[in-house]
Amino acid sequence: MRTKKRRQLCILLPNKQHLDCTVGVKARGREVLSSVLGQLRVSDLHVFGLAVLRDNEYLFLDLDLKLSKYFGKRWNKGSTTVPFIIFLRAQFYVENGQLISSGRVRQLYYTELRQKVLRSQSRQQEALFFQLAASALQAEVGDLEQGEGNEEEEEGRRRRKHRRYFLPEDYFPTWLIKRRGRDFLLLHCPVLHGELRGVSRGRAMLQFIKEAGRLQDGPLTFYRMRREKIELRSSILLGVAVKGVHIYEEVGGKLCLLHDLSWADVDRFTFQGSRFVLAAVGSLCLPKLVYYTHSAFHSKHVLRHLSDSHRHHINTRDAVDYIQQLEDMQASHFYREAYICDTARLRQRLQSGSLTSSMSDSSVAVGTRTAWSKEEDEEEEEKEDEGSVTVAELESCVDEQEEVFVDNPAEVSWLAELIHGVSVDGPLVLPSSWTAVTTEMKQVLRTRADEGVSVD
């Protein structure tokens, strides 16, 4: 009798591996998350979420809902031997891979992007696919071996060897292979790969993640919708991106971009049943966009994902700026000069500690709120806004809002690492707030000034 109340789950990972999990019949998504974290030996999945395939579409779990809500009658009647399938998928995309502090999670994220690149239909970005293939080869194979001999012999040897060291099907979309031919790719891709000689595998992976963000249909989560409720075919694709929402229409097997809206361009999302409405800000003079999802259940989860993605963007945009500033300083050789001060004294004053990333607030363990606005966020510190969510209609205002980080002055040991250089092969530790850093720097500079030491 006790066995009948247990259910077997199979969690499929982006790298085609899987995890097994056994839960009770009344289990919720959060229990599955805990099991996945334990088996992967990570403390946070960062940008990943747990999803189910429903009506041929991936929906991210609300971790506080019972799993029976997603598997229906099959769950209650389910066999103890046939597992239920859950997918670990990227729920939020990032502009820089260093925002993912766990090396294992970053590897999974890279693997999922690799698969997205192979399925991409961005035919007008052909050159980018060669750069992505070169970065992927450097990340997975390492430095391309240099040959010797005369040019003609070397060319023949190189072409024969390159046929063995990678398959175009593993690095290029099918349409590009048909357009250019396998021989063309085998000949020219190694040239670009060779140009990355000396780049570490970790840095090459970060480069791939950054370049993949430039693909038109790369770092996007798509939801299919219909223009009219009575239509049988869903020709509209709403893509949730890093910085906003992209809306495409599928015409003749190709995606045509209809609207590219940043989060600042969107006034609100609402739904009533399967009717899903996107309202842009007034300055765009864009009429309300009305589409239809599979069901109210789908509408609710799409809205939730949009809301969480916007919040994730707000919570990480300063971190992205910080990383970009560091990369710019490294590129211009002004890296060390940017922090001229008494480094020995500064190191003594800084306490070591690990960062509790602000991203964890927007990761797979996000809360259950699905309707929110800037005003509600400001009032949330005092009390929850009850009555703002109704079953019939949910609203999601996505005006740019002030970001909130958890300040912790003790967690600024990353600055000491900055003074001596940052390794891109390990996780980049970011401050939870600039406030702690600037305060510390001001104190050090003030002390040096009092002692008569120049800090210029």
C-alpha cells in the first residue's frame, strides 16, 4: 500500500543524461528541485528551471504546486515502474556566462545553447555560425595541432585529418550544411579554430555563450500562440529573451520578426482564459497585441515566466555592467591601474566569504507571485499585496523598476582577486552591492590621504 503512494520521476538534463527521483504522490515541485540539487552536488541551479512537456510545449513548474497539477489523472493512476518525465531547461538566459558561478551548471547551460545553435534558423547570420563552431571546438577539443611540410602536402593532410577530428553535423545547422556543403565547412572551420590557439577551454566556453546571445533565435524560450481563437494552427511565436520579448510569425517554415520589444517597451501583460494580451507603452503607438494560448493553464505559466524573466533582468543588469567594465579594462591594459591603492592594507581589511548571488532570487526557486507591478514591489517589504490576483485575469506590469540587492559588506573578497587578476576558468564572484565596495575604497583612500600618501 505504501509503494502505491510513490512515483518514479526521470529528470532529463541538457547533456542527454538523466537523474532518477522517487517522490510521494502528493509531492510538489520543490521536492524534485531538492533532489536534483543533491544529485548534481550544487547549491543553486541559477538560470535553470524544471519543466514539463504539455501540449507539445515546455512549461516551467511552479515549485509550490503539486505535481499532480501537471500530470493529471495519469499521476494518480500512475505505475510505480514507468517514470514521469521532467526536463531541466534554461529558464533565464544570460549575457555573460560568468553570471553562472557554478562550473557544473555553466557546463549544462553551454550544452543547451549548443543544441539551440544546431536548431537555429537564423539564416541571415551565417558568419556567426562559423565563429560559434570555432569557439565550441576550442572549448571541447582545445588547441588545433599545427602541421609541418610544404603547403600542398600540408593542405592535403590537413583536409584528411579535419574530416576525422570533427563532424559538421555536430557544429552547424542542417540548412547551413546543405547550403555550403560538408567539404567547405571541413576546410574553412579549422582555420577559424586555429586562430583561437592559446585560448583556454573555459574562456572559449564563455566566448561561445556570449556569441550565442547574438543569434536572432538563440537565447529565447518560445511559446506558440494563435491569432484567432478558432484557428487550428499556432503561427505566432512569443519569445522570452534576456532583454524583452520577441514576437515572430511562422511563414513557410521561416520565422518573420513582427515585434522586438524591450522590457521598457512593455506596459503590461494580461490574460483571461486562453486570451493573452500584450500592451506596449503609449509612446510606441502600438495597438494591444491579442493572441490565444492552448489554455488558461498555459496563459498563467507564460505570464509567470515573463514576470520572472523581467525580474531576473532587473536583478542582474548591474552585475552584467560590472563584468563588461572588467573585460573592457583588461582589453585596454588598464586593468591594474584602475585600482591603484595600498593593496596590502586593502587585503587585510577585506574579509573573505562567498557570494550569495542576487540571481538566486530569480532562479528556479522563485516565489509563487504571478501578478506584480512596481508599486507592489515597493509595498512588498511591509506586507503582501492581497487581492491583486484573480483567477479570471492576471496583470503583469513590466515598467523598469529599481533593483534591490541584499547588501552584505563582508562579502567583498572578490575585490582582492580583482587586484591580482580574475580567472575566467573559475566562477566570478560579484558583489551583492556596489555600496560595500565604494565605502571600503573610500575608507582606504581617506586613510592614505591622511598619511600623506598619494593615490593618484
